Amino acid sequence: MRTGSLLMGLLSLVCALGVLAAEPIDIKFSHVVAADTPKGKAAERFAQLAKDKTQGRVKVTVYPNSTLYKDKEEMEALQLGAVQMLAPSLAKFGPLGVKEFEVFDLPYLFDGYEQLHKVTGGPVGKALLDKLADKGVLGLAYWDNGFKVMSANKPLKVPKDFRGQKMRIQSSKVLDAQMRALGANPQVMAFSEVYQALQTGVVDGTENPPSNLYTQKMHEVQKYVTLSDHGYLGYAVIVNKAFWEGLPPDIRGALEEAMAEATVYANEIAKQENEESLAKVKESGKSELITLTPEQKTEWKKALAPVHRKMADRVGKDLIQSIYEATGSDISKL
Ligand code: LMR
């Protein structure tokens, strides 16, 4: 009898351990954009790769479109461990205390993806990610989105067209300075609130890569979209440090592999996703696309070049210089 119940007890313990062992490690990956964007697709790809490479021992659940948290809240949630993974835009690290990431917001800092990758794929990009560790966060990768367009209900062709326009920006002091240099009135706002703010006239216009503009339907409430390519928007994929370092090494290794593959994918699709979104905006006929003449573009650059000097104290003069050196271009010389 006693042996029987001992055996039964052992059996249920073994079963319970079995269940425990089979219980996957949960990773909540929260982000603010649509699933059908470069970031949304890359997050899903990472989730699939993580499952495959860990034989189901890790379950990544992606929460797109601010369904879990808005911009500011998601950073706090990551630090508190309520979510494990995010990919905020590089413009949103100021509130976390790593304002150097705002360097990526400097207007016309990069000529295109090739120049950008010299930074995100090189020592400067790595050193920036390393700064996050002090904040209880680890930077795993850079994911591209793309180069921004400006939108409004009036055509924005030259800097004087911005005068008095209320323009929504992300929480970056560099973007604030950029809009002021154009004569606009910048307003910081969470991404999830932009469509409604544009629709109701709380703000007049905004900036974003075409993939964000299109998937949030902003073009339906903006009459004009200027193809200015005046700045870059991309992401740092970040995780809660304590969570990541507490993972079994084999699991962490598999997730690092999954991240490396998802990053290649993210950076492969970003340009095309933006081109397709722009084509769809055009097709919709809801916004008129404005292509700048070379003379107009020069006016934009002249108005915006001083932002580089003005923001040197905030983001770091040496950091800006190291980016000029890595890319071989220096707009501040204009
Ligand atoms: C924005 O707030 O405009 C963007 O950062 C959204 C995003 O994550 O691409």
C-alpha cells in the first residue's frame, strides 16, 4: 500500500516535470506598427525562426499596432519585464536616457541604405547598442525601415511652405530641431494617435517612411506627400537584459541565430516594402505625390544642414564625426 502510493507520487512528480519541461519559454514582442510593414513582417519571421530553432521550446508572440503598449509605455514595460522584446525606432531612445541614438534622425545624414549600413553594420552601430546595457536593456540588432516622406494638406515644396504647420514628430529632440529649422511647429505624439490627429486637424502633417504612411492610412487624410527622403527611420531590436541573460545558453544561442536571420530578412525587404507602399499611395489617388526639383532639394538641405551643428551637444560631436567618416559624407559642410 505504502509502496503503491509512493510509486503514484513519483509518477505524478515525473508527469509534472514533464509538463514543466514541455512548457515553452514565452517571449512577448510588442511593437506599434501594422503587421504588414518591414518591422511587422520581420517580427513574425523571428517568431517562426525562434520556434523552429528551439524545437518549440520558445514561443514568441508578436503584438503589433500598439495592441499591448504605446510608444512610451512599451519602453517601461520592457524594463519592468512585462514584455521581453521590442523594436522601437531609433528616435525613441531619448526617454530611456540614451539620446545618442537620435543621431540617426539628423536630416540628410545618409544618402541611402548603403551609407546607412556602414554605420549600423559597423563599430559605430555596435558601440551605440552597447550603451543600452546600463539601462537594463540589450540591443540585439538594427532593422531597417527607410527614408521618410513629408505629408500635409498643403504642398510642401520649399522650407517656407512649412511655416506655421503643426507637424507630428516622434519623441526626438533632433526631429524637433529639424521641424523648427523648416519653420514648422513640431508636436510629439505616440504613433498610435497620428491618424486621428491628422484626421481631426490636431496636427497638419507628419513624416514617416511610405510603409508606415500607407499601412496607417495616413495618405487618406493627407492631400500631399513630398518625396523628400530627408531622413532615415529604423529600429533597434532590444530585449530585457535580465531575461535574456537568464536564458539557458543553448536557447539563447538559437535565438541569436534566429535574430541574425530575421535581421537579414528585415533589411532585405525594407526598401521594396516602401517602394510598394508608395506605389499604392499613388494608385489610391488620395494624396498627390510631389517630387522635388534639384533646386528645391538644395533649399531643403541648406535649411536643414545647421541642425547637425545645433544638435552636436545633444547627440555627441564625435559620434557625428565618426558617422561622417564611415559614410564619407558631411552635409554640415554645405
Ligand atoms: C513613428 O512613431 O512614427 C514610428 O517610430 C513608428 C515605427 O515604429 O515605425
